[in-house]
Amino acid sequence: MTISNQAQRDYFQSGETRSVEFRQQQLARLLEAINRFEEPLYDALWTDLGKCREEAMFMEMLQIKEEIQLAIRKLPRWAKNQSVRANLLVFPSRNYIHYEPLGCALIIAPWNYPVNLLINPLIGAIAAGCCATLKPSPLVPTVSHVLHEMISWAFPPEYINLYEGHRDVNTALLDLRWDVIFFTGSPALGKVVMAAAAKNLTPCILELGGKSPCIVDKEADIEMAAERIMWGKTLNNGQTCVAPDYLLVHASIAKKFEKELEKARVRLQTNYPVVKKIRPHVEDVWTQEIFGPEFPMRTFHEIQEVITYINEREKPLALYYFGDVKKGEEVINQTSSGGAVINNTLLHLANTCLPFGGVGNSGMGRYHNHASFLAFSNPRSVLAFRQSINRIPLIRRFRLAPINIVQNKNKKH
């Protein structure tokens, strides 16, 4: 199999992808393709991952459909030149920001949400006017095959293309020159992607992971906290990049919270029979992201202990706090994470108006909604003078004034 992006480079240079009307048409085409292949995708998700239809609909399909419809509606406003005030040094002139597409994009997706995490970045690439090459995970071969059929049905390969395959295909793709790379996966693989991108100084959006802390303070509603935390942990069998990774529980409520957590586990296991048993007492998984149904827990007495503990470690993709809202906001202000939720888990992903992404070891760049458009765009600064105005800009006048004075003095002598 020959792997190349030259056809996409030629197609992008033709200018075909740049008009807002074309982009809207292609987004509509993508939505049509998702609706057409929705049932085969549900079947494939069940075959590869054991995802029931309800979970696949909620966590894979609904969000990308909403994102596409949003992008179609808002694209003319996103793509419109943004006027900027001119100061005295460049008066009179027109100043604005023009959003141009970065070019040819490579999008690499993981296996845990193989539809959402491949198509969601693609929405941003299409909206920005880019061409895109997609690479789904080899760990979900049935899903990858259906996605290949869907993309081939909807788009010509010189515009949107998809490669199936294993790590050798990833390596071959990363050896090519791209204008932007969007990668979702582990921090370790993120470093590999960034090293490959560095050869050509290619910008990257890295959506990684890490150990997202979940704090349960003494003021928390214990039953509610246990229910929402266990839901966030059991969803997709714990294989969610923003799943609560470990628990920091106030010592005064620890025993009661453990009991409520076990009750919540039993209730959720009835609803999600594929979930393995979660053990809230495990104490030996504090270094690597768990990405599964293990739940280490330790206690604290003062909230400053928690803040210090979090700040001494790599910056997580998400931070969760249960307790008083003002106190939770203080914790957020004194720590760092890609996103944060007070008195719930995961639901910052449900609001497409909130940009999603990591910081430090958990990633760089943001996407969803307008942020997806910006991720694949270059905000190009433009300053324009009209030829009909016969006036020297003030900045030139200042530069030339001393020279003119010297010349005048020389004439007098």
C-alpha cells in the first residue's frame, strides 16, 4: 500500500476547499454519511467493544451530530474577517484578522471512542477549509472498516481520506509533511507524534490523558457524590480519558463514602453488565493512568494537602471536586488541569460550547464548537491602505522627519 498526501496537497492548492459554501456542503455531506452508516457503526461498536446502542448513541453519535449542525449554522460568522481597530501609527487603514485554513491535516484517533474522537476533529478540519487524512485505531478493526466505507462513500480521497492499518501505517503517515496534526491518545504516544512533527515544525493538537483527581470534601453530599463519581468511572468500563482516576476523600467521611460508593457500584453494575468490579481500596496504582475499573483512594484532613499533592504531579486532563462550590473554585484557582467540574464528573464534555483539551502532560490545544474551527485555522493579520489616499502613514513620517531636517539644514549652507 502506497501512503501519500500529495493528491491532497494538490487539491488544497486548487482553492476548492476555501469557500464557506463548499465547507457547509461538505459538513452536510458528513452528516448525511453518519445518518446513512449509523446502524452499521452501532453494530461495529458492539462487535469490537461491547458497547450497547444506548451508550454508543449518547457518547459517540449525538455529540458529533450536534457539532456538525452547529458548524453549518455558525460557519459564516466564524469565517468572517474580524475587524481590528487601527491606531494612530497606521491611520488611515483597514485592519482585520482573516482565518485561513492551515492546509492538509492528519487526524489520529484512539480505540476507546473510535467514532467520536475521529469525526469530531474532522468537523473542525472541514469547517476551517482543510483537507484531512484520518487514521483510526487498529484495535477496533470492524469500526475502522465501516468508517473507511463511510468516508469513501462521502468524499473523494484527494479531499478526505482514511487509512486502516497498524503501527507501520502510523509511522508512514507521520513521516509525511503535514500542515497540522491532531492526535488523541496516551502521553507516551503523544511524545512520539510531537517528535515526528518537530522535523517539519508542524503544529500539533494533542489530546492526551493522565491521572484526573476526584476530591470529596467533608461538605459533600455523600450519596450524590458516590453516585456521580461511580457513573463517571464505570462509563465505557472506565476507559474514558477524563474518567476520575483516583479519589482524595476527607478522613471524616471516608468510611461512609466507601459504603455509598459500593452501593452505587452495585446499582450501576445492574444497568451496565459489562462493567467489572471496582475496588475502591486499591493502593498500588498511583503512577500511571489507570484507564480501567480500578479506583485507588487516600484520605486527607486539610484541603491544602490535596492542592499540594495535585500540584506536585503532572497536570491532569480533568479535576473533579465534590463539596462547597466556593471552596471548589478555590481549589481550581490553586491547581491546574485541562478542565474541571464541581459536584459532577465528565459532563463538561456534554456542553459543546466549552472548549475541550489538556495542559502540560495532558495535552495542548482545544477543540469542540468554535474551538475546532480555530484549531485548524491560521488567524492571519491583514493591514490594508487604499491607494487613493495620498497621505504618508504617521509611522513613516516619524521615521523620515529627522532626515528631512538634516537635508534642509544642508541646503541653507
